[in-house]
Amino acid sequence: MRSERVRLFQTLPHACGYFPERTAQNLVIDPAAPQLDKVYGTALAGGFRRAGGHLYHPNCDQCRACVACRIDADHFSPDRSQRRCERRNADLTVIEAEPGYTRERHRLYERYLRTRHPGGGMDAADGDDFARFLTAPWSPTVFLEFRQGTTLLGVAVTDVCLNGVSAVYTFFDPSHAERGLGTFGILSQVALARRRGLPHVYLGFWIEGHPKMDYKKCFRPLEIRRNGLWQPQV
């Protein structure tokens, strides 16, 4: 972000999504800043993440549990479990599709949220909510669709920047949980990074030992950002 002058805002304290007894705050790059598409890659490398039209980074007073992480795509090698996931999903076609709302995608998204996040505030998302959360006018987004024949089983929302791809959000048919489509989504994003000649897959934030976040350490080599530097997670 050295080449662009942008303002940073800090949000008010709000409920933490990972530790119910804690509050959280974020640093947010001015969403009205011009040329956010030009800033995005540098912000990503600086540990920021996109949600809708906002680029944010956790900035909590008493907690530093959320750590930005990324996969070294060039040197990634799937482990035994990930290879089994690839074999289970070998019948699927992965399509690099244009981003945005379709009725088919929205129906799948609704089913996923109702099953995986009931009562979480997102399970009644309408079409506008879908578009606002998953896309932004300036974001370089691709929807990786997973199809069995013509049937849509999953979507990995992926931003493609000059320095890597960012795993924004993945949703899938909950009746196919045995396929491990969340893992398959990340493996597909690694493959996308390699096709585009990009070095990293950014996975957002990792919380060591947290049951919802610890899966990220299985994608090796994983790098984490601490004290302003990317370093191997060991």
C-alpha cells in the first residue's frame, strides 16, 4: 500500500465470531477509496482479507489469535487425506465461471447456510445479500463451480490478484458432506494458482487450536504473518 494513500478505519467493538466471551474490532480500508482493485493485492500480502466490498484485518485490543495465513502453491503437496479427497471428487468438473448471482447458486447457498450456520444471521440471505457478501464491483473474482454432470454441487468464491489467489468463501450441497467439498475447494484453488503462475493461496485467518479454523494447518507448506513478516508455520 506504499504506492497508494488510503485511510484506515477501526470498527467499534462487536461480538467475536470465534470466542463468545470476547469482543472483536477490525481495521478496514476506506471502502470509498479509489482504485481498490489496485490496492487489493498489496493489502492481501499485508494480511488483509475481503468480505463483500470491505478489506479488513482483525485489530483487537486484548487478543491476537487471528493470524493471516497462505499456502505456498508452488511447493504444496497434498497429504494422504487430501489425495483421497481428490479421488472422491474425480467425477466432478471444475469450471472457472463469471461471478455473481444466479438462482441456482443462490438456492445452493441457502441450503448450505441453513444446514451449516443455522441461526447465524445469514441463513435468510436474499439475492442482494448473496451479491453483497461474495462480490464487489472492483474485486477480481472467479466462481469455481463444482459440477457433477449439469448439477451444481459447490462453489469456491476466489479472488485472483497479481500476487496470489484468495479463498473468499466456499459453499456446497450439504447432502454431499462425505465428499469433503470444502477441502476440494482449497485444492482447486491451489490448482488455479498454479495455472495462473501465482505463488500463493491466501486462506484468510488461522486460529491455532480452534475447531473451526485449525484445518488450515493441514495445507502445507503454510505460511503465517507475524510481526509484519511471512514465516513458515511449523
